[in-house]
Amino acid sequence: MNCKECKTNMADLFDKNVREEMTTGLKNHLQQCPDCAEEYRQSLEMLSLLNPEINLSAPSLLKQNIINQLIKDEAKMKNQTTKVRWFHSRAAKILSVAAVLIVAMLIIPIAFRNNPYVNSTAKAADRYFEMSKTASQMIESMAIKFKVRTVARDNFELIGTDYPMVEHMIYKSFGKPTRWRIDKGERVVVFDGTNQYLWMPNFDEGIKAGPNAGFVNWMKILLNPQDILSREQKAAKESNSKVTLNQNGDVTVMTITSDARGSFINDYGKNKTIEQSDNRREYTFDSNTKLLKGLKIYILQGEKETLILETEKIDYNVPVDPSLFVINLPQGVEWKELTTDKYSSERFRNITSKRAAELFFQGMAENDWKLVGETCDFFNNPSEKVKKVKEEFGGLTVIKIGEPFKSGLFRGVFVPYEIKFKSGKVKKFNLAVRNDNPNKMWVVDGGF
């Protein structure tokens, strides 16, 4: 067998329906010819990006039609003079075989959770988009402008269908070390390559923690556009989500519809974060560069859909001022180290969550800020803004402490309370407490 015959019939090596004796000559030639062997290797790599983990075989008539058309195209190309030949004819043929697989992927919605064929096509689609990682390796910097329905001064995970859209910015330098900043005006997180720094100007409080601090959780997916698909693939498997792919001209849209994660016997935590909501995430990629172009996230409540997050602009390889990765604190404010060693109060160990809430509000009622500070480090801040909070809560009256409950993904519990301020205003809410630290001490995590 010569090289021309090998290249003409190489596609048979990818068709499992072809009898082995028909491919023996091809295999023998590949062992002796380095050029054909290299072409076969490249073809395998090309198909590995697309081939689902099931045996797909194009109908013989379709396959023959494709090959016949390619033979015609190859003959036509030989009669044309071109400065650059983008694809070798063999690569074109292999791409056409791959095209059959792509059609199989895209015309069948990846939506039937228990269908093994559909699950395999989902894997094939994810393989195809793994090419985006290669493209993303060329990114040196990135700036993303987006908006989220949230509260500007609260944590980055908080969302709400009734909240206003708040502008956010992400800046990232992909150099060594990698540095990034997520900013929503009244709350900023910076990673300088070694530590994360959370700055809350509304409370004059700055917290310093290690590189894996949980100041931002789900939103960190936007910091690594090259990993979006692999991370979403993993999340889709864990949550049994529905995934669809659609290509429209120069863009490819991946849509993931997921049910809320967590326990919702009590639905207090429902729709408080993206993961704790029934949601649809729509990623738009440039079909040529495979880079992320946009993202929209909708909260689903029956037939009602609420846009909860939307990117406005994504720029790659733009100048990023290094000063963005440094936060200069106001005079008199210092960084607090976030460590688990500080959770050492014996008064908040070996008690119930309800009792911990009672002690917390008891300290406020009696203006015992040492007691309050043992379970909520916020009150150990000497800033003027914290003093104003103490003035508001100091001397309150506890009307009722209710029974604790769990909801969503929160690792602690929520304790209902009703209090009356000195001003006469009454507040009913839920205090979030958790004891998942090494000392198993109850810590107030919010809700006051």
C-alpha cells in the first residue's frame, strides 16, 4: 500500500463497523511510514475532542456521500492556486467525520437526565469546548463589567429577585503571581498572589486571609474563563442538571438549567444565592476563539424568570493598573487576620445554637460588648461606624428567641428572634450561627 491509498482509506480506521482484515494493510503502512503515522496521530487528536463515549457510526450512504463530495472537493482544489492551504485534504476528511458527530451532539438536546446516550453527548460537547483552554492560555489580563441583583454592602454571594442591579467589576492579571480584584463599590476583595483581602468600607473593616478564603464563592468561576466548562461539567454531574448547546453564527451558547441545591424543608434560604435557587445559566462563547463573551443567569420561580446576573462587557489583554491589586486602609484601620484560632470562647461551646443566640442578644441588652465580641468579631472593631451600631443595639429588649432551623446550603442554623430597640422599633429576623470551626464554638455569621 502506498501513501496515497493509505490517506484515501484512513477514515476506515475510525469506523468500528469496518472488518479488521480490511484495515490490516493500513496499519502495516502506518508502522512503516512516519509521515502517514503523524497524520493519523493528528487525526486521532482532532477526533478525541469531539468523539462521545459511545459508538457512533454514520449511515453508510451518508458516509459515502461525504467521501464522494470530499473527493470532488480535493480534485477541485488541485486545479486552484492558493497562497495558503489551511487544511490538508486528510484533515478535511477527518473533520467531516467529526462533523457527523457534532451534528449528532447538537441536534439532540442534552436534557433527558436518565438517557445514557444523551449523557455521553454531554461529555462529547464538553470535550469540544476543552479547546477553549488552549485559547485562554494566551490571555494576559482581563476586565469584566457585570451587574447582579444584590445588596452592595453585603456579601458577594447574596442575591434577591427584588434587589436592585448593582454594578460589579473584575480585574485579573494572569501573570506570575496571578492577581485579581472583585469590586462592587461597598465591598471589595483583592488577591495579591499570596493572600486575599476583604475591605468593607461601610463598616471600616478589613479582613486578611489565605489564598483559599471564602470571601467570594460561586463568582470565582468568572476569574478563570478557561475552567468554566470543566467546572460547570462537574457541577452538572453533581446536580443532575440539564445542558444544551447551540451554535448561531459566530457564537456558541451553552445553557445549563439546575435545581436549587440544599435542604429546603424550610425555604428561608431559597433564592438567597445562585446555587440555592432554581436557575438557568447562559454562557456565550466566541465560536472562533472559544473565549467567553457573555453570561446571563436567571432565577426560575414557576413560570416567572428574573434576570439575576448579566455581563455587560468582557475585555481581554487590556492594560490593568497594578494599584488595583492593593487596598490602602484609612488611617486608624488595620487588617484583621482571619484564623480559626480566635474561636476559643468557652461560653459559646458545648451549648445549643438557641442558647448561643440568647447570650448574643443578652450581651447587647446589657451593653456587655466583650460577651458579644466573643461570638461576633465585628463588634471588636473600634471604628466609629461600629460604635454607632453598638449605640443602636445597646440596651435592646429580647421579646422572643424561636426554634433553630436549617435551610439551603448554610453549614450552620438560623435562629428566629424578635427584639425591641430603645427607640421602640421592633425587629423580627433570623440570626445565622455556625460552629463548624475546630473548637466547635458558636459564631454569629449574620442576620442582625
